[in-house]
Amino acid sequence: MRTYHRTPQQRDRRFARVRRMTQTVLIGSGVASGVFVGYAASTAKPVSTVRPPSGAPATSTGATTPTTTLPSTAGSQAPSTVYTPPTTAPVTTTTACYTTPSGTTVCY
């Protein structure tokens, strides 16, 4: 039979140290995972986009371009000219909003 040089108290202390080290590693990794998930959730954007329903009517402003006729000067033979102001495309913006699981509404 083989004799051990460690007493039962020494063996118990060694197991206690290993147990504490294991707990420290597991708790540390859990905290690190929680921090990463919180960071990823705060910087995430929604994957899907909001689209109008398929039966929605097409938007049209129906506006026409105004024209201005400048009068010709009284003794000149030059015909009157028509001024057409430059046109700009209508500005349309799409705002997508979503609600996080915590109840916060985010629009961008």
C-alpha cells in the first residue's frame, strides 16, 4: 500500500483553491459575455426594412412647372421670352422605426 504525504486538510485546501479558480473563470466569462451582448444589442440595427403595403397608391404631387412671360420692350422687335424656373425633385425620406425588447423605440 502506498502512503500519501498530504494530510486530509492539505488535500481539502487544494480542492478549495481549484474550486475558487474554476468559479472565478466561469463568472468572469459570464460577465464578459453579458457585456458583449449588451454592446452588440446597443449598436445593432434592424435587419428588415419597412415597406408600404402593396395596395398603397403611388404618390404624386401633381404640381406643374410655373412659367412667367416677360413683356417685350415697347419699340424693340425682340419677341417676349418665357422664363421657366429650374425644377427640383421632391424630397422623400424613409424613416424606419423599431421597438427594442426593453420598450425603447428607435427611428433612423
